[in-house]
Amino acid sequence: MKIKLLLVAIGAAVFALGASAASAATLADVKAKGFVQCGVNSGLLGFAQPDASGNWAGFDVDFCKAVASAVFGDPTKVKYTPLSAKDRFPALQSGEVDVLSRNTTWTINRDTALGFNFRPITYYDGQGFMVRKSLNVKSALELSGAAICVQSGTTTELNLADYFKANNLQYNPVVFEKLEEVNAAYDSGRCDVYTTDQSGLYSLRLTLKNPDEHMILPEIISKEPLGPAVRQGDDQWFDIVSWTAYALINAEEFGITQANVDEMKNSPNPDIKRFLGSETDTKIGTDLGLTNDWAANVIKGVGNYGEVFERNIGQGSPLKIARGLNALWNKGGVQYAPPVR
């Protein structure tokens, strides 16, 4: 019996050592190469898009910069891998990217069968439809028989089939792998309708030849919780990516901005001092494998969640998307972060 117990104890210790080594793998690799490899959309205005000089900007891009700020204290320590909807999951599974920040919906299949971990939700979205105003369509329920442009390898494609089946409607899917192909097909009139996440429709409408000739229908036919994903089996990296997003939300709730973050380190509020790493006895950062000023570095790098939202997709952007569900929990929305303590 004693021998059996000893063997069990040794096995548990070996397992713990193995788990500990595995949990530090991604962070160690990222530090060794000196940057975060981030998978992003190949070009979606407001979320991820390079300019003529190859500089990336957008809501999802800023999250990549936030992770780099947490790890390195420098938002420029990122390299971007543009990915199609079809290519994004193999890229994460293979280790080609360290984190996927590509307007990706959290689903049970992706969370389990594909071997990913999602959390938190950085953007609450839902699938919608865009049509030409000349069709005189006021509701998605009037789209029976329509040709509908949709991107393959997405929840959008599956939701479309479910919605039309549930409502006993017929449709003709016009399917493409690449986002650019879907955009071009709709703009050239190959299909009557464009369907994707509603945030994407606001973005894509601005790229059309005549944006004012198109409208987004009122129906939201699905829940699309969008956020970053990492590979399973690396709890430390999962925590770093998760708490980076939570830091953005907590900072907005605390009133900490990119402009006042250094000043706020002197706040008498113990929660804020702990959050920004100005308490001498805090170990929150080192428990993550980072420095204790990791959250302050995140806010210095990109600002708080509200600043990231407004700059890229909110009222300070061409998209002018209302905060809606993405407002803080105490401002009528559902964005809520666990406490940092």
C-alpha cells in the first residue's frame, strides 16, 4: 500500500511539473522571439486593416497591441498574420500565431473539438443582412428566393441556413472563401443580399462604390460573442490574454485613460493602486508571469476599452457604431470584468 501511495505521489509530482512546463511555453516562446504573433482579419475596416505603408490598425489590432504591452511594455512588439476565415483555425492550432484576434465567434465546437480557449468577449455582436435600398425590402422575412453572399467557413454560413429553414424560406447562397471576394460579388450585383456580423456590415458598407444606396435590415438572427482565442493546454498564456482584456474594461470603469494613467498611480483608491502596480506588496503581475505594472503598460499602450472602442468603431470612427451591449455593465451594457485583487 505504501509503495502504491508513493507511486501515486511521484506520478502526481511528475504531472504537476509537466503541466507547469507546458503552462509557461507560449510566454517563454514569445519572450524569446521578442514579439507576439497575432492572427487578424486580412482587411476589415475598423477591426483590422493595414494602411499603404503596412501599418495595421483596428479594434482587434489594438487588442494585439494590448497583449504586447502587457508582456513587453511596448505595443509595437507585434507581428500580424492576416488570415481568412478558413485559415484562421489551422494557423492557431499549428502555432503559426500565438493568439487569434480576428472577429471570431465563441462556439462550443470551437471551444472543445478544435482545442481552443475563448474568453473574454470583447465585442457582443449578432448576424444581420444588408440589401440595396432599391429592392424595397424592409425585413429579412421578405428575402425568400434571394441570392445571398456569404463567406465560407463561418458561423454566418450555418446561421443563414438555420434561419431560412426555420422560417420556411428559400434562398440561393453565393459562397466565397475570401472576404474580398464576397465584397466584390455583392458590390457588382452578383447577389441581392450580404450577410455577416452586423458590425462587419457597417464596416463593409463604407467600402462599397455607393454606400448610401445600401441599408442594413433590423433583424439580428444570432448571438455572435466575439473575442480572442488561444490554444488549450497553456493556462498561463490563457490568463495573460484574458486579463489583458479585463484590464481594458477595468481601466474604463476606474476612469483610467491613456492620458492620465501615470497620474492615477498616485490615487488614494487601493483598488486602483493595486491595479496599476503601485502598491509595493502586490504580486498580481508576477503571479501572471509579468511585471507588476503590466496593466499600466496596457493602458499606456492602447488606452482603456472605451478609448479602443470609440477610436476604431465608435463615434470617433467612420463606422460610428453605438456602444449598445458593449457599454460597461453600470452604463447599460454587459461589459464586466472580474476584480483585480
